[in-house]
Amino acid sequence: QSFCFEQPTSHETNNMADEDLSAEQLRQLLKDAELRLKAAKGRRNNQDNVLQSIPQIDSGKSVTPYIQRTSQGAQVDPSHLVKPEERKLANGIRRVEDPVAIKAKAAEAKKTTAGSDWYNLPKTNLTPELKRDLQLLRMRAVLDPKRHYKKEGSKPQIPEFSQVGTIIEGPTEFFSARLTNKDRKRTLVEEVLKGEKATQRFKSKYKEIQEAKTSGKKAHYKRMKDLRRGKKI
């Protein structure tokens, strides 16, 4: 048996070289594709991490739909038809009150205070201390003659609603305008008596009144005689 070996032509050699280059290029393309796939996967992982790091915003309580699906078809939720307050009143026991008694109770409560327009001043609780303080207020023109006050009627009127309070000086006021706890008294009478010890105004006023009363009487003429004779009184 004989064999025959033929030398490949130049055209066949070029085709084989093209086939080898194509395989090399294919491997390179596959390698590049694998690298791109890994890079894309890494980017997706980074994006997932970024999304996980962003805090989720709570949208709040979801709105319950009015219509619900049941086996019998679409039905309206009965809890949305009536308000909870009205449902509670409907299910509970209603208390019936007499309207006349309600009006009488409201009128009695209205009499105890002066109303919201007057800051709900309570009814006057006339105590002996408060009565003396009110008398001093009526005689305030005598206590301070340099001030002029509006004259009141001859019949004293006690206010129906009143309240007694204490004025507390603020920190912005000068120290001379403040009262110490030692100088502060419980009632107006005590404060007036304390001021009288310092001014002696009541004593001098009483002396003036007595002189006016005794003017023209026997004691007055006797006093005038003694003054003429140079006697000391």
C-alpha cells in the first residue's frame, strides 16, 4: 500500500491561520464578557447596599377601605356608617333628666359666680375682717386727703361678687416699692394702724374735730380766757 503526501497550498495555510485567530479571539471575548459580568454584579451589590442603608419612611396607618369583599359580594363596612361616639350612646343606657331640674341647677350655678365675663368672681363671703376692710375703702378720702375720690351714697353697699387677693411685687420693681414679710399685714386695718403709728394723722385729725365741736361752748371760752391771761394750756 502506498501513501501520497501532498504539501498544503498557501491558500489552505491562510484558512487554518484564520481559524486559529478566530478561536483566540473567541476566548478573549469570553474572558472579557466574564469580567464585565463580574463588574456588573459588583455594581448591583453596591446599589443593593446603598438601598438598604436608606431608612424606610413609614407611610403611617393605611386607610381601611369602606367596601370589603365577602362571599356574598361587596359590602360596606358597618363601622364606617356610624361614629364611635354615637354607637356608644346607642348601645348604652340613656339617662333621662328633668329639664326643669337642669335649668334650676344651671341657675343656681350661675348665681354662685359673676360669670365668665367677670372672670368667674365668687360670691362675697362677708366676714368681720372683710367688713372692716370695706368700711376703710369707703373712708379712703380721710386716709389720704391729698387724693380726691368719687363720693358714694349714704347707704353702704356690699358687692355681691368679690375676691380678696395679695399684690406680689415683681423683680423689676425698685426695692423701696416692695413690702417685706414683716411689714406686710393680713388685713387693711392692720396696715392702716401701722401707718398711723408713723404719721400720727388720726390723732391730729381727732384734735381738729374736737376743737371744731367745742368751738362756741363754755370750755372754748374758758380756754380763750386762759390764753389771754397768759396761762399755759
